[in-house]
Amino acid sequence: MNYSKDSREKLEKDNKKNPNKQKRTKGKILTFRILFMAIVIGLFAIVGGGLGIFIGIIKSTPDVSQLQLKPTTNFTSFVYDENNVEIDTFSGADNRIYVTLDKIPTYLRDAFIALEDERFYEHNGIDIRGIFRAIVKNLQSGTFSEGASTITQQLIKNNILTTEKKLTRKIQEQYLAVEFEKLYDKDMILEYYLNTIALGEGVKGVQAASQRYFGKDVSELTLAESAVIAVITQAPTRYNPIRNPQNNREKVEIALQKMYEQGMITEEQKNAALAEDPYKNIKEVDQIYQEKSGHSYFVDAVLQQVIDDLQAQKGMTSTEANNLIYGGGLSIYTTLDQRMQGIVDTYIEDESLYPQSAYQLKLSYSVSVKKAGEDKISNYGGEGIVKSEEDIESFKKDKLETWGITSADKIQKETLLRIPQPQAAFVVMDYRNGQVKALSGGRGDKAGRGFNRATAATRQPGSTFKILAAYAPALDTGVISANTLLIDEPITLQNPGGKPYSPRNWDGKFEGPTPIRRAIYKSMNVLAVKTTQLVGIDTAYDYLQNFGFTTLSANDKVQSLPLGGLTKGVTPLELNAAFGAIANDGMYVQPILYTKVLAHDGTVLLDNTSEAHAQKSHQVIKTDTAHILTDMMQDVMTQPEGTGRRLRSTFNSMPVAGKTGTTTNSVDLTFAGYTPYYVATIWTGHDTQKEIVANGSYHLDIWGKIMNEIHEGLPYKTFPKPNISDDSVMEVKLCKLSGKLATELCEADPDHVIESEYFTKDTVPTETCDIHVEVDVCKESGKIANEYCPKDILEKRIIKRDTTSQDPVIRGEICDIHGSVIDEPEEELPDDEGGWPTFPWPSPSPSPLPTPSPTPSPSLPPVVNPSPSPNPDDYDPFAVPQG
């Protein structure tokens, strides 16, 4: 179109000649001008609006200076034994173990770079060439499957932004990538990335993946193994080397080829890696992992104690504590002695040590089934008891029939747990510092955090409670001494609410006057109840609480308390700690399973080391009381009538003090005992309480075998004796026959009737023996001389008075040769006066010990309605131990 002046003048002349044409021309020009302006304004609006949106997105992006690129959550927590050897881990869905870049092999780093970001060391956080390449491939394929995220972008997406596929997030991701590369060098970004990337099976990071798939440290990976791990990140399920090894192998070939093309490896290295078969090792490691997927009873107990302490000391909720343990990257240092734990596990699991006549098998059976004609999967489960392994298939068949499962249905998963009966629990502890060295919460199969009988099973402790609720309080308060005589006889007492209670001895017999020492080793019920009456039930209950029991209630303040007749019972762990207090000179130390817990950054989170744990200790009984109790409880094993005498057949390398506990019908069998090194407690019984119809002492054999092996190689020690140097305790010689202070006459007895006993200063006996006496004997008759026997034929002899006779001498022992018996005829005496003259009884020799101020003899509450044959229905079966 010609817009020159001549042309415009010619056009105006033409328009004047044709007015209509002139109007049409002006309209076209105006329309063009308006359209042009609209386009220009629209373009400015689009560009300006887009720029405004972009600026808005950038402004909404988090401040890079306030962001932490390093991963800080979902780290694996590690558990160590007493020698700092790793024994277990706690990890959640995102199992991560941090490792520095210098520990990661170069070919593992290169494998990720070759697959994910081949220009990683060249770009500034955004790979422009990669973006255009992805656009072209997506246009060619008609999909958006090809990405262009750099390693830096992936790190930001994993640690800072969400994974949603939106333009806003993508712009923020690219902006942050550029900004972060200004703050961090490439190696640091790569280190963070390799510790963050998801690699299947719930693990994150190359260290966790290396241990999960190959059972080795990441630094030990081969080139082929490195490629196996690197390819997982592109599709964790499709390239999972456990579930889909063939897919993984195909991708490994691609990865190795890329590494070769990019000059990262040689052709020889590539071919050698392709010839390697890493999948066989992966399968073996996975099998081991599956077998060890459950934690031990000891680790279960550690977990619970850490959770409890995090709540008590750090104010956390149970959920917060669990999350911290399973994702906080803690380091938990336990008290476990692996050698001892192995010994405990070996004998607790040894079926030959349990009575075969009592054997049963508790089964827990569950199945996941896809029934014919249905798409959903149904789950079923149930329990039962069988007599032997041969009955298992029949049990399973019956369960499947009950659930309506037929051969047409497809069982997806089947689980069968075998739990033998009777069960057992065992705890061994160093009583000086409270460190539990080994623990077993049961035998047989265990699923997940199974029921821990050592820490959670509250069962009746039986006669072990006689020491803690009767004799320890009574000795400590000076109510009794080791030699105090109590009358073993039928009694009936009143319980709260007016119900009468008549304790009976396990053998059904009563012995009359009996010293406390004998009452302990023979486990005499009546005398334990009487002792608690002397000290007071409230006082006894207070002592039990100081011994560390947390499962008691006010309802346990009953006459059967010292016999273990409790509302709930106690756990083996707490019973063990209570006896440990006696072993530890009367000082209670709270049992612990860990020494310290470190946070992920290495700071101390929980402290149970010696100095910190000392605050959780307190004196329960006097040191002298503890030593006297220890001395008496050794008789439980050494005396011929001791209820624990069988123990010496399996353990005799060290002195042992302890107490047996057997409830009625042997429902629960318990033994708590200690050596100069450790305290250990065993419990055995059926999970569902029932009588053990078998030898009631097999648990002593197990205890003895375990402790015998634990003590191998340890120097022989004896228990400390009561401290008699400060006059607070006295060692006194007693006559066994009278139970009183021994005299020279007692020492001269050829039957060796002298024994030593310890007494506190206030409980020393004041009476001397009145059974051994010295008399003149006529040599001619060989009998006790009368007043007519010649002095020159007399000799001194020691005789034993018959305590069953009311007469001062025994009939028939007076000389019948000399005196009026010969010189004059015998005068008949009335029958009711007896037939023999009597003589003054000689005074016993003076006591070899100074006599302290006498203390009043303990008095018992009046006996109510004594009954020699108590009704067995009137007492709690759990309250009457048998030994």
C-alpha cells in the first residue's frame, strides 16, 4: 500500500468523487488501529501478569537461610550391649542411617549421577539442557513421563517441599535449587542426597540400603552391588531387588552402560560387574532379616523402659516417645551381657529340663484367605492347646473347617506360633548397680512385642514373700532374732471383713516351739503369719513398697500377705530386685536395662550411669539385718530339710542365699536367690493358671545350671559377715538342744550341740542352757550319786535333762547301792507321791558371755477359735505356699 503524499492526494480526490468509498476506507483503518492496540495491550497484560505470578510464587517460597537441607528426621535408632556392640535397631517406615561422603564408594556416587543427573557437577542447580531434552521426549511420546529434576532439586523435594506435581512447587523447587547451590558445595549436596533417597523396603539412604540388601557397610559394596542399589530410586517397587530381581537386573545393565559411556568405569569393570550375581546374597540376607525381624525379650524390655523414662523425665506422651525411638536416630546403650544372655536362652529353651508329664503346646494360628468367587481377603485367627507336635495338623484342619475354609479357597498367608507349656521367665542382675545382665520373657515362638513374662506377668510369689513381708521387717525392727522361738500350732485369725483365716503348713504338721532360722529353711507358713502379726501388717506392707513392688494394693493388707496371697501378684523383675536389695547390704537399687540414651546429635537424652542412677537407690533394711538374713537363707539350700536343697546338685561353686516359693498345687514355682556376684529369679508355670502335675523342683535345676555356667571362671567368694566389730551385732554360741546361751557343759557334749548365731545388740538371748548339767556319779553303780555314796568313789559327769519330764531327774538313774536303801528296809510310799527321792538340781555353769539387759519376749495377738483341722475352703489357695 502506497502512503506517499501524491498517492494520498489522489486518494482524497477519488473519495470526494465517491463519498461511500471514503467512509469504508476510514472504517477499516480505525478497526485495524483498535485491533493492533488490543493485541499490544494483551501481550503486555499476559507478560506482566505472568511476571507478577512468578514474582508472587518466588515471594511465597520459604527463606533459604531458614531452611535445613540436611535430613533431620526418620533416622534409625541403634541398640548396643554393655560392650558397645550393636545388637538391634529401631526403625520406622523411613529407615535411615547417616553416612558421610568419604565412606561412600566412588562408583556408588557415580552410579546415581549417571542415572539421575549426569551434568551434576556442571549446572547451577537447574539443568537447562536436561529440561529441553525432557520437553522434546515428552512431546514425542505424548506423555509427561520424562523428568528433568537435578539431584539438588530432588533433595529439596524430599527434605523441604511436598511431592505434589504442580507448577507452583516446580518453580519454587528450581528457585531454591539455584539458591542452595550458592550456599552448599556439590559434595555436600550429594552427601545429603545419598542419605535421603528412598530405596525400597522402608529404607532411606545408601547405608541403610546396603545393610538391608547385602548385610554389609556401604563402604564394602562392589560395583555391581552399587548399581543394584542406585537403580532402585527410579521405581522402588518395580526395581526392588528382593521382589523383582529380574527388573532390577535389566536396569543395572542400563546403569553400567551409562557409567561406561560417561567414562566413569572401564569396559573391563563393566563386564566384571555384569558377570557378578549379587542377587543370591540378597536372598540370603533377606532370609536372615526375616528371621530376626522380631526383637528379643531383653530388647522389648529396654524399649518399654526407655518409653517410660521419656514420659517421666521429658514429659512426652507415649506416642511421642515411640516416634522418637523409631525415627529419632537414638543411640541406646544397654546393660546386656551377651554371653549371659546366650546361657539363659539355651537353658530356658531346653525342653529336656521341663517335666514331660506336664508338657502341652499352646498354638496361635492365623490365616489370610481369598475365598473362591470373592475379590477381598479375609483374616481369621484362633488359639488352642494340643498334647504334642503330632496333633498340630489336626488342630489346623479343625480351625479351617470352623472358619468355613475349603480347598477351593486360596490361603494368601499362614502363621502358626508354637508356645510350649509350662512357660518360664528368668532375670539375672548385678545387685550392686541394678544392671540387668540377661532376661528371658518366655520360651518358644515369639511374635512382635510378645508378652514378656519377666517384666509383665504378675503371678503369686508364694513363700518367697515370707522373707520380704515377715522376717526382714521383724528382724529390722528388733521384734525377733534368728533364734527367737515361736509356737508352730493351729491358729485362726480374722481378715478384714471378719472372714476367718487359718494358715496351714505345706506338710500338714505342726512342730511346736521352733526357731526362726528353722522356720525359714523349712518354709513354715504358720510362723511366717505369726511373725507378720508381731511386726504389724501395715509395717510389713510399707517394707514391701520400699522393696520396690509397684503392683501391690491396699487390698493386700491381709493375714496371707507373707505367704504371697496377693490381689495381682508381682513380676519376676521386681521380685529379683527386692532380693537384690538384701544381697546389696539392704540397699535397694532400681533395676535398669540401659545406661544412657543419646540423641541423634550425640547429646545425652537419658542418663542411667552410676552417678545418675545412685539417686534411684535407698536403704530398705539395715546392713546388719541384710547380713543376718543372708546367713539364714543359705540354710534353705544347705540343710537336709531345706526346701531348696536340690539346688546344690546343679550349683555348688559359690554360696547361695535365697528362698523358694511354691503356691498351692504347684501352680506357680519360683526361686529368688543370689550369690556374692549376682541375683537371679526364675518363675515357671502355665500361662493359663493350672496345676503342674510333676516334680515341683525342676525350676531349681534350671536356675542352678544357668548360674553355674554364668559363674564359670569367677574367683570363689563368700558373703560378708555381720559386722561384730562395732558391737551392733554379736556372734553368740548357742546350745542346739535348748536354744539358749551355751555353757561349758554344752561345749563338752560329744554330740557337738554348739552352733553360732548372730544377734543384734538388743536381741541377744539372756538365758543359759538348762538341759546340760554336771552331776556326781557313783562309780560302783554308774548312776547319779545319792548322799550316802562314799566321796572317794564319785566322779563328775555331764548329763542331759529330759525336758519331757516334770521331775528334776530321770527315774532309775539314782544310785541304789549305797545309803538307806541298803541299811534299812524300803518304806512304801503312796502311789501318788512317786517312788524315788529327789535331789537338788545343780546350777548350770555361768554364761561365757556378758548378759545384756533383757528384752521383753514378743507377744502374739490372742488366738481366735483355734482349730486343729481348718476347713480348706476358708483360705485363699494362692495364699498357701507349699515350700
